Amino acid sequence: MQILTIVQITDLHFGGYEEGVYPPVRVKANAATIANLAGVPWQHMLAPHDVTAASQLAVTLEAFSQGPVVTAGPRRLLVTGDMTANGLQTEFQIWNMHLQHGWSNAADALPSPAYRSGFGAVDQISGNHDWWNGNIGGLDRDVVSEWVEVMPQAIPVFSAGERDFVLFLGDSTWGQQGVRGRFRQTIHASGQMSRPHREGLERALAVARKSSKEAGRVVVPLLAVHHPVEEMQKGFDGWCAKQGIQVLMVGHSHVPSVRVHRGVNQCDAGSATQATTTVRCLVEHLFWVDPESGRAKWRPRLYEQTGEGPFNHVNPHLQLTLPPDLAGFDKTHVLV
């Protein structure tokens, strides 16, 4: 049986912070270039996020990309925003260096063998920190668009049985505010999706559904945005339900969870490098079609990293006390 695997990481925050200052500010000390990267301690590029976790992340993703962890099928890496701390060009370069090569040793700035090529594709969307979190003027959309997918996008990722899985990449960082009868785009640290962007996603979804229907198939829509429903403008959960979104993959909160909003499954992948919590995590999403019922199914699996150790799969159902927000992990959810 073929299974689609999407490995989701989020909220990496590559980039330096001026010591003791938060929210992040632009600092010249952060602006290391790729040309002299080998001479810069890369711990500085992640402060205050966890260096060991980033090193272990590279090892874990290499393992995910190299072989069938569960079973055969396409494998994708999804990054749901906040790759950088301040949205600086140099931070995107540093993140891209890590994405291309990883780092095998937390004390070493030398790259290990590349793991990116092992995934069939790498999909990235922007988070609020990738737009400098609204703290600095002169926002430059071109800086982010050079490193992140142009959105909205509809990507056919997997077909099995009579189901077509389509991944939609959304932008929850830009909204629109009315100004004297006109609209202007504004950056939001909390989630906002502009009306034109929603309409673009609706058109992309309609095209996907029409194409699948003509072939006698059914679309399984998966949506990736940075902000969870709890941080989005009022009515976003209703919009997702109306569009038939089956799984919403998000970040931003730095806390892993699986929740259901108006019938829409939402999975927050936490943060893979957050130093101020005791646990760093990523999520492995498994999608397949049940050969008996013909229904699409989804199983999110949580991986955690603590201390100096690697990222390991954890089954929260084995805990004595199961937090409600973790009950959806390692559970099979029936989709359309």
C-alpha cells in the first residue's frame, strides 16, 4: 500500500537576537554572509533557539529522506513559516544553507552531506517573523518571495484509489484594511488572510475539484498556513469548513496539538528548535486510502527532542495522563 508522508517542521527562527532583547530587532552582528559563514559560530545564528535541536533536526530529516520509515510512497518536507527571526536576506541564506546541507555537529559550522535531495519536494510558506514581525518599517515582500513559494498554490501530491490529495499553500500573514473605500495590505503578527488570497485559494480548489470530478475522482484538500485557527480572523474556521479542508497544518504557537474546528482537523507542529521549552518537535503526517472503504485516512505522528538526544517518535496515548490537545496524535482520522 502506498502512503503519502509529509514531514512538517515549523518555527525555526534562524537568525541572531541582540542579547536580552525581544521582540527581535535588526542587528549588524547578525548579518553574516555565506562567504564568511565558516568563520562565524553558528550558535549565534540560532540564539536564543536551541543549537543541539537544530543539529539533531538535520540528522533526523536526513533519516526521513533516505528510506521508507513506514512504507513506500512519496515523501515531502513542509516548512510552515518562521524560518527566520527577522526576515533578513542573510537569515534566509543561513536557513537555506541548513536546508541544503544541515549541520552534523552543534559546535561546527561545517556542513554535513545534503539531505534535501532525499525528499521528493520541499514546500515552504512564510510566517510573521519572516516579515520582521511587523516591528520594523520598510517591509520588502521581494526578500521573502525569493526564498519562499509564491502563494496561493495548489500542488497535487498523491493519488490513490479514487482520491486525489492536493496540498494548498496559504499566506496567513497579510490582511487588508479599508482606507477611504480602498484597501491596503498590512502585516499581521496574529493571523490574517486577505480576501483576494482567500478567493485565490477558492479558485485553485475549484479547478482541482473540477479536474478530479471529470476523472471520476474526489479531491482531499490539505491546507498549510502559518497561523492556527485560534489566531486567525473571526470566521476562518467556517471558511475552511465551507471549502471542505480536511487537514489544516500550522505552526506559530510553538506548542504541538491536534484540534478539530467545525469538522476541520488542525495539526500544530510546535517548534523544532525552541530553546525556552523543554521539548522540540516535528510531525510526520501519513495519508493513505483505505482499500476496503475507499476513504482517505490521516495519521499524525509526533516526534520530540529533549536535552542532547535525537528526535524520537512518541505515542502520547502511552502516557498516564493524556493531554486533550495530544489525543489526536498517533490516531487514525477518517477523511473524505
